Amino acid sequence: MKHSSWFTALIVLSLTLSNVSALRGQAAKPATAPPTPSSIDNNPTVMLLRQGHSDGVRAKAARDLGKEGNPATIPALVGALSDPSAKVRREVVLALAQFHQAEVLPPLIQATKDLDGDVRALGVQSLVGYYSGVTPSTGLTGFVKKSVQRVKGHFEADDTKIDPGVAVDPQVVTALLATLKDTRSMQAAREAAKGLGTLVVKPAVPDLVTAAHSSDTDLAREALNGLAKIKDLSAGPRLVDLLDSPNKDVKRDACVTIGILRTNEALPKLQSIFESSPDQKDRVAAIQGLAYLGQKVSVPLFTKALWSEDKNLRQAAAEGLARAADPQSLGELEKAVTVEKDAEVKLAIEFAITALDKQDYLSSLVSELGSKTRGDVARAYLTELSRNPAFLPRLYPYLQNQDSGVRKHLCTVLMYNGDQSSLEPLDRLSHDPDSDVAAQALRAKRAIRARLEAETPPPKS
């Protein structure tokens, strides 16, 4: 996932699936007798959490309880959510976020209503992390940013979303929606917009569309980001007006989001921006949107841009040709791939050639899964290709690749698009000597089974 101006690659690349696997796949600890209430009351760290000690001492106690991870201390942490010090309450929320147990959801929901904006933002992050497996780091109460840092990439990363088949508590959704509309803390609202996308909350689409029109630039961009993850195509037409936004960042994000949402009525406007805008970043965003639309009418535009001096235009052009699926463009792509010097652009051209059903570069695409710099892009390309069930069997031989990173990424690809035929090869990988690969194979199997069950019609009565 790598374009110059779109979704938060900094965040995306930090949210690795291995972290999620580690969280959900930890070995069970040996059973021990549960501590009695009196023993918890006499726990030295719990005692330090009580008022009578300085704010710093109480905050450190909360942090230490989170690190200890003893579920018996959850009630003490919940009680400390009413601590008069916002500093302490922030550490309490961070501590509660370390417990992957349903009993922490109500107090975390309570935290989204806190008087302190940072506490509310941390509450949102922690609720989302309960499902995604990526929680705020302990001991970093100052990490909540007042503005959203953007290192946008053009591919919407699947690993920023919860696994297929994961059910989100309706009360959590209600809390995030309320936070999205709560103007007391724009940072918390931004986190809610991002979280609703990560949790793929389709009922949130109307509110996210409204938020995308917010005067707060970062909230608008997070809402567009969330809508791109949810991929409810009905939102697209309600975002077309943002192509005229006076805010450059919102306008550019809207170009890409509208493309992802397959809003074909925006094609003339996107083409106009690409052809007439004096701003090169606007032109790049416009062609990225057009590339997602992948309409054959844009093939001449893509073919010309394939030879641009701007590598971002060349990359988007190749992707547009992949999705337009015009066999007549194969010759131009094969000519371009032999002279292309940029590794990322070359990867996009290889994706396009593979999408046109020529398999000369499939092995090269798969091998890039092991790249630290391009692995996520290669995975996104293969995920898109594997939406075609006929493509899946071509991936199975590569599940025996010697590179564990390749095997693991392929498990992720199959998690989103695998079918019944994928279960047997994944079952073999679930016994892989690399524990991360084995855990990812198990996750993929669970997701595929959940999807197959959801697609199976109920028996007739």
C-alpha cells in the first residue's frame, strides 16, 4: 500500500497482523487459584492506586496493574475511572485496554464519555483495539495527537480492519457513534471515525458522510478513510461534492474514496481534475480515483500516463489498466515492464499483466510479499486478484514457499477471499514450524468458515 497522498500508511504498517495473532493466540497460562477479594485489596499496587497518594504514584500504579495483567484487579481499575486526576484516568484506560475480556467493555464505554478529551480518545482506541487486537501502548499518556499525521498511501489496507466474521457489541457501536457526534473533543471524534471504519460498521455510513463534510479537516479525512474501509457504495454519490472542496487534502482524499466506492458518475469530474488541474498532487489523486473506477473509457488516459515522468502517475495508470481489463493494453504493459526502473511501479505493472490473465509475473508478485518495503502492496494486489475464485488455485503452490513472510501474507490474502478449496492447504499451514504462520493460517480458516456459514442459506422450513 503505497501512494504518495492517501490513507495512513504509517498507522497501517504499524498495525501488523502478527500483533493481532499474538494477542489472540497466546498460550493459556497454567491455572491458579483465583485470588480472594481480601488478597486483592491488600495488593500493594492496588493500594497505591487509591487516593491519598500523589497523582504520579496513582498513575504509575494503574500502569503497573495493566502490565501485570491480573484480571482480578479489573474492579479496582474500574473504580479508579472516577479518579479526580485526568492523568490517572488516562493510565487506567490504557491499563484496561490490556485485558482482552468482555468485562472491560462497559468501563471503556464509560471512558468515551469522560470530561477529558484525551481520556475519551483513549477509550475509543481501546474499544476498537479490543476487536482489532491493536491496543494503545501502556505508559504513553501523552501520545494522543492534537492533529492527524498523514503519510497516505493509495491502497486501503485490509489489515486495518477486523477479521471477517467478528461480531461487534452493539453498545460499542453506539458509543463510537455518540463520540463521533460529540463536539467536546475533535480528537475523540476523529478516533471514532477511524474506529468505525476499522470495525466495518455499515450503519455508521450516514454519520460518516456527514463527518466527511465537517469543517474540521482531520475529522473529514478520517471519515473518508472510514468510508473507504466500509465500502458501502451508496455513500459515493453523497461525496461527489467534495471534489470541489476548498481544502486540498479533503479534495484529494475524496478523489480516492469516490474511486474506491465505484462512483462512476464522478468519472467526468475526476478526468477534468486530472487533465486541467495545475496542482500535481490533485492530478495524482484524480488518476488514483480513476484507477479504482477502472473504466475502459479511461484506458487511453492510463496508457499515456504509463509513460509519465511522475512515478505516482505511472503506478496509478498501471493499476487502472489492471482493473479496466482491456486485452488491448497488454502489449503496452509488457513493453513498460521491461524498461521500468522503479520497483513499486514495476510491481504495479506486473499486477496489471497478471490481472489480464498472463501469469509470467505471478511468481514475482508473490516473492515481493517477503519485502519489508513492498510486501503490503504486493499483498493488496494479490488480495484483489484473488477475488476471482479461478485465481485462488494459482496461489496454493506458493503456500510452501521457503520464506515464512510469504507464507504468512498468503494466509492473509486467503483470509479475505479464500473459499472451501482454501481450507485444506491452510490446514497444512496451521501446523507450520513458524508459529506466526501457523497462527495466521488458523485465523484465515476461521474467517473463511465464518464467511461460508454466512453465505449458506438457512434450511427451508
